[in-house]
Amino acid sequence: MQNTGIVELDVHNMTWIQAKACIDSRVKRAGKDVYVIRVIHGYNKGTAIRDKVRKEYRGNAKVKRVELGINQGVTDLRLRDLI
């Protein structure tokens, strides 16, 4: 699903290395029209990927902030705020 300004990445069934490569690539390629990268990692089969995404991208220079929502299986990487 793709909303204006929001890119969704589904990293279910990926290893951490695969998920990180996918997310890193998308963050690097994000144009000015993208303000959120929504990472769908799930949590029912464990929280390792979720926890690593939240920790790793808190310190990323291109990610303004990591946002947690009601759905524990999704983490938003906010690249910029809407004006």
C-alpha cells in the first residue's frame, strides 16, 4: 500500500541483515516527497527485528525520529515533518 509521502516496507520473513539492507536502501533513495518509511516487521513470531529497527534507526542521520504506533508490528521512520 502506498499513500502520498508514505512508503511501506514489509520485512516479514527476512533476516536482520536482509531487513537492514532493504530499509537502508529505501532510506537512502527517499526523495523529498517521502516523509515516512513505514516498516512492517510483525511481532507475533518474535520481536528481534522490531527491536533492532527501533534501536538502529534512532541514531540514523536521515531519520528525524522513530515513531511507535498502536500496532506493535509496525514502526514509522519519520524523515521529515509535513508543513
